Amino acid sequence: MSMNLPKPIAEFIAANARLDMDGMMEPFLPDAIFIDNGKRIEGQAAIRQLFEEEVMPVNAIFEPDTVREDGGDIILEGPAHGDFPGSPLRFTYRFTLSEGAIKMLETTV
């Protein structure tokens, strides 16, 4: 992926490619919000728990192939692959940044 992404998003994507949990969490604000197909998770601890339960066990890696901006948010689209039914699935990730970090991430299939 050779996209010019804001640093916190680039760090998150790179850490996900390595399945590096600490690296994935580092770009999030402490009170960040993650919306996973409509399910709202608030705070770093809850987001980490979701990743530990749903991302890491199936080795889910998101590989964005398109990027655009919408109302100040950065939107990435691309396949996620791993050990889960239907892999790869195409996802949309919508990032809202604040204070140089990820304030909100919304994912949809």
C-alpha cells in the first residue's frame, strides 16, 4: 500500500499488517470510539478487548486499496483477509482524527 495517509492511520494499518496489538492501539485517543458494523465500543480498553476477541484470533488484516476524504474524515476501502468465513471481505474504514490521533473509527462491510 503506497498511500499518503495521516500518521495515526498509517501506523494503525501498518501495525494491523503485523498483527501487533500494542501498535494497533497506540494511535487511538484514550476515549476513542470504535463502531463495528453499528456496534459502538468506547474507550481504549474496550477497543483492545474487541480486537483481542475478534481480530487477533482470526488473523484479520485490512489492506486498503482506495482512500478519500469526506467532511474531514479519511475513508479507506479494501479487502480484509484472515481465518474467517467469506475471507476476504471488502470493508470500509472511516477515521475521524483529533489531536493527532484516532478519535473514531467506523468499519462497515
